[in-house]
Amino acid sequence: MMPGMGRMNPRMMKKLQKQLKQSTEEIDATEVIIRTPEKELYFDAPSVTAMEMMGQKSYQVVGEPQERLLGSGDTAAGGGGAGSGGAAKIPAEDVALVAAQAGVSEDTALEALRECNGEPAEAIIQLMEG
């Protein structure tokens, strides 16, 4: 029995279980990446289940994650990144945004983003002050 549902009648419980099963699907995922500010968790060949309850879709990922620091050079994000070497990849969209907002070239914007650890707002402020 599910916690917190001690007084639910069995018929209602079966109805809820039936609804849950109808809204559950297996996803044929080859990899899952969860990025945090400091690192990413990489799941190779995970088991992924999508569940929809009360209009909300949730995903359950089962597998053994590999931990990687951001900017380790082994990211799955496809081209367009402007980073180099061991530095964290800076998305081309961020470079274009900083260049447009600060009124500078993309090279100058990229340099400012690298100095500000990839933070667009900080890079714009730095370029506007300098």
C-alpha cells in the first residue's frame, strides 16, 4: 500500500493503479545527461520511463552515472561552442548576445565571456564599464 493512503478503498486504489499504468511509457534512450553548475552526470544506455499524472510528465532514469566536470572536453553538446582546449564551452548564442548588447565584436565578447567564466550578464557589464 502507498504511504499516506491508509484509508483509500481498494476499488479506488485499483483505479489509480490502472490510470498510472496507462500513462507510463518506456523511452528507448541511448544516453541521458544531467548538467549542474559544476558538473554533469552522464548515463550511457539508461532505462528511461516517462510517466504522466495529473497533467505533469516526469521521467525516471535508471542506470549508473559517470560524473564529469563541466568543460572536460567530453560533452555531447554539438558544434557551435566557442570554447577552446580545457576551458568550458561557451555557446555561440551567448557570444552573439554579449556582442549585440555591449556593441563589440564577437571576438571581444568571447574574450569577456572567458574572463567571466561564461556568465553573459557579467561579461556585458564588464564590457560596458570598460
